[in-house]
Amino acid sequence: MDTSTLRGFRKNIRHLEQELNMHNCSNCCHGVTLAQCHALLELDSHKSLTLNKLSERLYLDKSTVSRTIESLVNMGMVTREIPRENRRTVSISLTGQGKDICNQIHKESDAYFEAVLDSIPEQDLPAFMRSIEAVAQKMIQLNR
């Protein structure tokens, strides 16, 4: 692959990172930090998760996730429970308030990204989505 293609790709990725950061900081999180937002959204896609599983899914160490969850517990957005069958684990799930925040985040982010994706012709969207997924999966593979 030629250098100009690689550098053009890197330049566009930097612009995407900057714009995503601006979106996340200004629109996304309804009074929670970005780390808390990511934890809430991950919990929203599951009924409950253990602290270890949540750490794996967020690609963060357990102590960082533990502090994030502690703050969300104090805010009333998640609960921690110790299951009777395995007292060495902690099960984390959203409260009603946590679900409400997730719904607001989803609604606003869906509207934003719908406007973004409207710039792509409808017939090109499936190929674009496959390409984005392939790039993301390869980056995950190379970084993990």
C-alpha cells in the first residue's frame, strides 16, 4: 500500500477521533463521565455482568472498573449484588435511573449518527458498514 493512502487514512481516523471525542464530551453522557457512560451502555446490553466480565468488555483493569462502578452505585444508576451461589463474584446491573440515562444516551446518539450516515448513499451503506466493522475488528485483533 502506498504511503499517501496510509497517511490519508490516518488523517481521517484522527479527524474521526476528534469528532467522536467532541460528540461524547458535549452530547452523550448526561452528567456522567465517558468511562461511566461506556460502563452503563455495556450493562444496558446485558441483564447483568460480573465485575470481571465488565472489565474484559471495556478493556480496562478491574480496579478502574471497580472505581467507575462505585461512583455509579453512589449515583443510584447501578446496583451490585453478591450471588449466593458464588460469593466471590459481584453481579452488576442497571437501576431504573441507569436505564433511563441509557435510553437518553441511545436516543441522542442514534439521532446524531443517523445524520452522519445520511451522508452515505443508501446503496453504499451495507458495504460501508462491513468495511467499518472489518477495520474495527482488525484493530482489536492487533491491539489485544
